[in-house]
Amino acid sequence: MGSFSIWHWLIVLLIVVMVFGTKKLKNMGADLGGAVKGFKDGMKDGSTSTEEKPAAPAAQVANATAADKTTIDVEAKQKS
């Protein structure tokens, strides 16, 4: 009773195919594969972008101060 045999899994698979249809299952598989690929790409981009992030804001701040003289720089105080 603890584990299912191969025949149990084949019957379950047959019922799932009959309920959803092969076209819908194919679309769901493609969507799932695309989501996994996007997640992996995001993880790769996240690890490389953290290494480059400290250099990028400094360049943006230098360009922002030179371009916009009306910006006021303030320091936020913590509310206790």
C-alpha cells in the first residue's frame, strides 16, 4: 500500500491524458519548460549583476548631479 506499481502510474497517466487531452498537456509542458529556463537565466543574471552593481550607481550619480542641479540631497532619519 505504501508504493504504487508501474501499472498504477500508467492508469493514472491514461486518466490524466483523457481528462486534459494531449494538446493541453503539451502546452502546459512547454510553459513549464519556459518558466524553468527563465528562472535559470534570471539566476545567472542575478549573480553577475550583483558584481557589477557597485560600479554602476557611482556613474549614475555623477551623471545625475552634472545634469540636474535642482536635486536636493537629504539624509533620512530613522523613526524611533
